[in-house]
Amino acid sequence: MSSTARAAPPSEIEVEVISLFDQLQERLLGYVLAFGLSAHDAEDVVQETFLSLFRHLQLGRSRRNLRGWIFRVGHNLALKRRSANQTANASVAYESIAALHCDPGPSAEEQFAFSQRQRRLLSVLEALPEQDQRCLILRAEGLKYREIAEILGISLGSVSMSLARSLARMARAEGR
């Protein structure tokens, strides 16, 4: 290849996919980890999701609600990967998510109180039915009720009831 040859500029689709990847990659990874996948498998699922997005856009398919589309594809791929791996150890995944959001700044007393609270809330979260866990995690990722319903394939009312029930349990665990 000659020294004057230059790489072609990225296409509009590549720019869009890269932008969405930059915006959603960490959030999707956290969601996929909640399926009990290893960090390696979760990263593979995220990559497969964005490759699917690239193919989806290349084929000229709908651009409507791409954030919801990404989480739905990630959700389905994570279920397939978990099924293939035959592992469902959610507590490891939740600890990985908690580690991603850990702030090293608090004092020892604050860290102890925080870890106690985190354990209490994690116990409540792990005791929830799987659908309630998924609804809560997706809502924490900022998805709208309608997007959650589409991703999980349930009714809007089911999402609302699931979140209300889950949040009430969390509030009781907090002593509210």
C-alpha cells in the first residue's frame, strides 16, 4: 500500500453506531452482567449487540427507538448465552455491578454502613422474581416503562405493577 493511501472516512452508519456504543456500552454491559454471565461473556454479548445494530442499520431497517432496540437485542443474546452456559449465578453479577459504581472516597464507617445497606438491598433484589429484577434494572438504566415492556415482552401494566411491588420491597428493607 502506498504512503499516500488514506483510510476511507467512516460512513454515517459507522458514526451512528460508534456514538451509540459510546453512550450505551457501559449501561448495556451492566444489564447483561445481571444475567449471571462472566465479564468475558457479557462483553461478547455487548459486541454482538452492536454488530447486530450495524447490520440492522446497513439493511435500512427502522431507526425508531434504537436505545430500546439495543437493550432488547442485548437481553435476548444474554438469555441465549446464559442458557448455553447453564449458569445463573446472579449474585456474582450483582457484585460486579456494585463494584463498577463503588466510590473509594468514604470513610471506613461510611463504607461499612454503605456495604450493610448494599447487602440488605442486594438480598431484597435477589429475592425478587426474575421478571421484577429485570424491570427494576432496566428502569435504573433510564428506560421508559413502554421500552421495558417491549424488551421483556410483557404488558405496560405488568411493568408498572412489577416496579411498584419491587420498589415497595426495597423501601421496606430501608425501613421507610
